[in-house]
Amino acid sequence: MGWAIALHGGAGDIPLSVPPERRLPREAALRHCLQIGVAALKAKQSPLDVVELVVRELENNPQFNAGRGSVLTTNGTVEMEACIMDGKTKRCGAVSGLTTVVNPISLARLVMEKTPHIYLAFDGAEAFAREQGVETVDSSHFITPENIERLKQAKEANRVQIDYTQPIQKDVKKETPTPEGDSQIGTVGCVAVNNEGNLAAATSTGGMVNKMVGRIGDTPIIGAGNYANSLCAVSATGKGEAIIRGTVARDVAALMEYKGLSLKEAAAYVIEEGVPRGTAGLVAVSATGEVTMQLNTTGMFRACATEDGYSEIGIWQPVQN
């Protein structure tokens, strides 16, 4: 048994031709966040602290669809959501509809620790943030030029775009994306286990480009986009509606608990059989220090490390572990 950590920056239709100026900053961010997480685990910080720390870093990076880089609703606004869960106690917290909170994952943890509830949303969540004194900014802070352009493209195509990829250049022939013409990349998450086998999972997102105002995805839904218990911790990414229908994160834990599958077997089954192809990816760790990163999409920005020295940073298929 040893510590292990895995994180992701979104799964989806990531073309092999993604330009270096968009690929390299994300790879560097994954490497940086992995190093932060590993250092925290080595310093004996709790898995809950580790996953919050890593996801905060990812939220602060505008390259990813969470926090600073959150994509825009059909009204051109941001509505961020996040979830955190402790495996040992099954305590959890979730938030949706945030418009001013710099780090939604930390507000989700405060919901878990400072209220009798699990899930706060919209005006109530914003009021709670002010009450708790967490860092907030004007909502214009989250509206980046890249996401304004993505919304414009999505509106022109009359589609809801799943997370995001590089803006489509009208004068360049683009590779064939998913069947609906959606591009998919975004959402961030982290899972960790320490030497005592304690687990935690955290996930954060801005949702989908051009989503309806008020739409809630899989990220804050316990057992869909995020879950942890005494056996494993899971963070999922992709098309939220498909992940909710498939109860993706909980199904991994259930297959381990009730069918006796290994972490890798359970995660592979859920991604290959539990959700439609092209809709999901996940990262997961087990109480015994196993790690797996599974996807049925073209790619998933991802990274992992274990105490025995294994580490990986990747984007496209195939997954080696």
C-alpha cells in the first residue's frame, strides 16, 4: 500500500493536430499540478487537502474549463460548479451556479464542513460564499476572449458545445469531431490516496459552451462526476448528461464492492460498457494505491503518479496503465 494521485483536465474530441500553443501550456499545467499534489502527499497532507489544493491550481489556470477558464452560457455568463468528497467518512459538498467565486472547489468543501447540507446552488451558494469570506471577484474576471469566441462559434453552429477545444478557424478544414459536431475538452479533477488508504476526490467545471442558463451537469452530482468511499476515489469528465445517466463514478465503486473487480477492471467496464462511446473519461485511485485513467473519447488531458515511482502525463489513446 502506498500513496497515489491522478488528475485530469478534461476528456473529449481532442484532435491530434491540436496546435502546440494550446497543447503545451496544458501539459505544463498538468505536470505542475502533479508535482504539487505529489509534494503534498509526501508531506503527509490529507487526501482531502491534496485534491482541493490541486483542483484550486487547475481552476486558476485559464487553459482549463473551470474557475478562471470557465466557458459561457447562452447568455454569455459563467455558472461554475464543483464537488469534493472524503472516502473515509463519505462526507461531501457540492456547489452550482457560481458567478463570482474564484475557487468553487473550496466553497464545496465549506458546504461539507460548515453546513448541515451537501449541495448549495445559485443565489444561496453565492450568499454562503460571502458569509464565509471566500475570495470573490466581479464575474467579468471569468469571461476570457477565448470563451467569448467559443460561444460565438457555438451560437453560429446552433449547438451546445461539450466543454471546449481550440476555437474553430473558419478558413481551416477541421478534423471530424464527434457525431453532433461537438468538441469536448475541459472540466478538471483530482483523486488521491495516502499511505493509510484514505481517499478523496474533487472535480470542478464551467459546464458546456452555450448551455442553457441554470443547466447542471455531472460534476456536482455525487456518484456521477465525483465519488469516493473506502475502496476508491473517482473523478469523471466528458458529456455530463451521459455521465449522470451512467452514474459513472459510483458504478466504479459498486463493481469493486459487489463484484470484486479490481480498480482497473471496474473503471474499464464502466467507460466501455456504461456510457456511449465518445462521451466520457475518468481518473481513479484505490485504497491500495492502484491508479487508472480510462477514456472512450479521442483523448483526455491527464496525469498520475504513485509512490513506487510510476508517473504518466498523457493526452491521446491508448492508455498504457
